[in-house]
Amino acid sequence: MIPSLAVLSTSLLFGGMTLYSFGFAAFLFKTLPAKTAGEALRRAFPWFYAFVIATSAVAALLWWPSDAVFAAVMAAVAVTTVPVRQILMPAINRATDAGQRQRFRWLHALSVAVTVGHIAATGWLLSNLA
């Protein structure tokens, strides 16, 4: 039997990451001046990463009794988001503040790759429920 709360928390994580990454950020840059959109995203990203950490950790705990692989996938998302929030995000902000465009691009690309990996891992988990 599939635990309903585990599925719901995983779905919330998948939807939240997808909406934030492909909807909210794009919306801000389409509707606000670039500087204002960047400032808003800088304030929003710590909350986004906290959401990913908390939701994936809860999902891991909820999956644990019924599926150790799914639990491990969700735990990996939680654990790998911590350094992104605590180390990578501040480094991106420092590069922006210092006008280091090439460093910003590289670090931003890394953060995007991690987030896309998290979305893919969560999508893989959900697709294996069918």
C-alpha cells in the first residue's frame, strides 16, 4: 500500500519546485525591471530552499516505513539542498555584488543544475508510483 501523506508531500515538493523555478522566477523577470526582480528573488530564494529542505525531509520520513529507496531519494534532495542554501546561494550573491559576471553565470548554472536534478529525482519517484 502506498502511504498517502508520502505521496502528497512528494507531490507538493515537485509542484513547488517546478512552479518556483519555471513560473515565479520567469514571471518576476517578465513583469518587473531586472534589478527589482533580482532583488525580489534574492529575498525569496532562502525561503524556497527552506521549503525544499523541509518538504523533502518530511517526505523521506513518510516514505521510510514503506519504501527505503524513495526515502533515500527524498533524503538526498534534502541533504544536497543544504549546501546550496548555505554556501552556493551566498556565493552567487557575492559574485553579483562584486560584478563578477562570469563567476555568477557559473555558480548560477550550478544551482540550476542542482534544482533541475531535484525536480527530475522527485518526478522519477512520482512516475514510479503508477
